[in-house]
Amino acid sequence: MTAEIISFGEPLFEFNQVKEYSGEGPDYLSGFGGDASNFACCAARQGANVAILTHLGDDVFGNKFIDLWEKEGVKTHLVERNPIAPTGIYFISHDEQGHHFSFARKGSAASQITPDQLPADAIRAAKLFHVTAITQAISTSSCDSVFKGIEIAKEDGTLTSFDTNLRLKLWDLNRARGIIHETARLVDFIMPSVDEAEVLTGLSDPDKICDFYLNLGSKNVILKLGKEGAMYATTSERKRVAGNPVEAIDATGAGDCFSGSFFTNVVAGKSLEGSLKYANAAAALTTQGYGAVAPIPTRDQVEAFMQDRSI
């Protein structure tokens, strides 16, 4: 079984506190999170042949993820079950200061993956191997596995993409900066958001941020500009693509939706500009519902939105 896109990382089962809890009924609603899973679900809804590469606990939460991915059309043949380590979970609570995240992921099955457990043949056979900095942050062995996966991908011409998803609760800035910058030297596509890039590089001008990553060695820089849209830069060209203003309800997973949509189109042979326009539209649509997975649009919905707005 071959997948054109492989998304490598940790899924997290979500418990989101009900904001208007009355003392009766459930206090938390369950759901699905984790950038690798969000990316894969989005790519599948856009029609991609995508697999998720991860380890899950042999527990009820792992079972729920398998059910989710099979329902969404995400291939699960690269998923391993760990009989002694759990699937990671997290809780979202709400108060007058906003929402707060509490993680129960230490020692999770996904964090214990090692480089020698990677499915090298599957990575070499894929068209794109996608990783994120969160996968590097959760453990030393997981970080080593990201670098090994990129090395394997480069052996046979598999494209590599890297989302810098910066979570400073997982590691300190100096370590994050060093590892992310080293990864940037190796990949075909690096995809930071402008606010993350400001922290990592000390730069605020989008063009200078793109220059920074190109000078490190990234072949393509895809810079997410939030409501302003996005831009791409290579050594020979660059262009900004405007965003699509909508009445946003919840931005959870919007960046992962952007990434999954963008790379689905790149793998299908679309231009960088066209792929960015599509990804902007998909990300805008996903902010109009709650949660990371439920509001992800299908290709038909994205194309209808683009046609309606003459994008």
C-alpha cells in the first residue's frame, strides 16, 4: 500500500471544557487534535492519497483515532500500536483570561518512536514527507526520527515539508531555534507563520524572513501571514496572495488546514500561487466552525467558495 503524502507526528485526543457549564451534563466535549492528524484529515478531504505515520497506545483513545482516520480516508497502515505507552491527550479549559491548555502526553506512544522504527520504503515511495517542529519537541528520539525521515526522503527524491509550529511550552527557545534552523537547511519547503518567524529569527519584515530561510538552504519558503494571507519565496521569485476575510468563530487547526490544502495541490502539480490561493480559502472556511477537524471543508466547498469570491 503506497501513499503519496505521509504526515509524521503525534495525534492528541482532546477534551474541551464546555464554556457555559450548568452543572448538569458533560463538563468536557471530546474531539481530535494534533497537527499531524489535522494535516492528514485536511489533505484527505481535498482528495489526497495520504497516510499518517505515528504510534498510538493500545487504548480507547487510539481506537478512536483509527476510527476517525478510516472515516476520513486517511491511510493507517503506517500506524503502530504500543501496548505499554498511552495515546496523548490534552484538556482545554476556559475562564475570563481566555482558554488554557493542559497536556497529558509525557511518555506517550508517539513520543517514544525511534529512527530505526521508521518505514523507510514507504517514505521513499511517497511524493511528500511532512513533519513539524512539535514532533521534534516532544522527545529526543522523536526529534532524531524527524531528521532520519528527512534523510530517507532525500535518498529517493521524496519532497520534504516542515511546519515550524512553535510551542515554547514543549522546549526552550534556544533549543527550538537551533533545531528548527538546522531542519530548515535540509527541507524542500519550510512553512512558518509570521509571528513564529519573528520569535525565531528576530525579523519582522516578511521579505527579510523569507530571505533568512532561503539563505539557510530551504528551497521554498511558504510564509503564513494570518488574515493578510500568505506568500511564497524561492531563489528566483516570490509573491503574496491576499487572504479571504470571513467572520471567524474558531481558528483551531486553521494552520494545519492551510498546510494540508496547500501540499495536496502541490503534489497534484499545481503552481505555488494557485496552491496558496486554494489554501487561503480552505483555512478561511475552517475558521467558521468549532474544533480542528469537524469544520475542515471538502474540495467542492473550497472551490465553490473560491468561485463565489472570484478567487
